[in-house]
Amino acid sequence: TITIGLGVNATGKDRRATVTIECGSTKITITVEQKGTTEEGEVPDEGDEPVVPAGVQLVSEVYCYFNDSPGVEDRRIELTYDERNRLVRWKETTNEVVSPGMVETVTQTYEYEYGDGVVRIANPEEDTHFTVWLNAAGYAERVERSRSGESADITTYEYDSENRLIRTEQEDEWEDYVWENGNLVESRYGSSDGESDVTRFTYTDLENRERPDFIGAWNELPSWYEELAWAGLLGVRNRNLMQGTRGDGEWSYKDDFCMEYEVDAEGYVTEAVEYGLTSEGETDRSNPRTYEVKHIASRK
């Protein structure tokens, strides 16, 4: 039995704490939340406060294609926001090769519903649902993903004092993250069967002004679930635009890449080009992937 005593919260802001209990290999977390009032006992109405300041540019569309084969394996992401600048709809349209000479257009959508300390995400095409419990800073700390006919997957997230993601964990695998100068520089993957891998990241001198960080979200770095990364639910973003990745595994060069960017007068990305790497670590410019990016102004 655990008894928790709470003093009066007259700060005017809600507060939340997480209790973690471990016994052997069993680990559970309990979130305790206390509503805030002013010293006069009034409950502040913060429902109309935007989560992103006015005047900031939000990514509204990312169109990605391989330069040598436009129209094949293209991918377009369209983002829709509410009056508080929160992502409410994520739509992906992909041109997939289903047989030689035949391309099929496939659409996936994710709808986001925001509650008190929780976000629910639904993908009707695959009958997939996420329940995301948030910490006091508004970032995911526990996620339950369910699909029809399958048992639920549980993922937990840990952050440092500056709200940077430092660990992602599921039942049999985990990943730790190392940050330097405001950027993710290393991820360390491990699993219960002994598998391990290290990936290192480098950065340009360009400030990362993108909301969301579409390069990190697109490549699921570091998220495992890009649905959460696109909504900005996984901690603060990198300070600079990512330059590239390098993995330690024998075949990791197939997933490694390096980036080049074009930005507008305000520093927002208008185009990014992704190059693969050869097994010797050299830039492979034979068939780059191009991202064309559009923005909209955040609401007041």
C-alpha cells in the first residue's frame, strides 16, 4: 500500500509526478496529477493558450521523391493543426510499386485527440490506436499501441532535466540517447537477446527552426513511432539541422545518410536532399532523395 499526501497547489498551474516501482523484472509506473488554483481559489482557464508562439512557421507539407524515379515510391505528408497549433491530422500518400510497371497509391491517416494529460491517436486504415500519457512538460512518458487481434505494445520514455529524450524502452528492447550542445549525437540500442547497435549523428551549423523536426520524424530518430515524433510529443528537438548518421553495424551503411539543405530568409527549410553512403562511407550521389517543404504561419 502506498499513501501519497498532497499539499495545496496554489500556483495556478497543474502539476504531475511519476512514481516508478520495480520488483525483479516487473516495472510499473503511476502518474499522480494535481490540479492547480490561484491563491484566490480560482482555476485558471488556459485552454486557449497556443502551444507554439504566434509567428512561428509550422511544417504543412513534405513531399519526398527519388530524383531518378519521380512518381515511383514518392511520399507526401500533409499536416493539419488546431487553433492551439497542435497537430490534429497527419496524412500520408505513397506511390508504391506493386508489380513491374504498376504503381499503386496508398493513403494513411492519423487523427489526434487531446485530453487532460493524454493524447489519443487513431489510424483507421490499419485499425491502429495509440494512447499517449504525458508528463508534466507535455511529452509522452507511456504509450500503449493496440491493433485489432493483437496484444497491446507498451513503450515508456524518459527525459533529462531539459526535456530531452534519453531512453525509450519496451519489454524486450530499449534505446538510450546521448546529447551534446543541444543535439542528439548517439543512440545505443540493446535487446534482451544480446543484440546491440550504436548510431552516431552529426549536425550542420544551421539552426533547426522546423516544427516538427521533419528529418528526425521521417527517419524515426529517436522515436520508434514517427506518429509521436510528428506531433512533437518526444521532447525538445535538435538545436541544429542534422547533417548525417553513421551506424556501427556491418550493413548499417545501407541506412546511413547525409543531408544538404536550402533555407529561406528566415532560416526555414525549403528543400533538403538526402544522399546515401557507400560501404566505404563515401557520399553516394547517384540517386538522392529530395524533400520539398512547405510551411504555414502558426495561429495567435
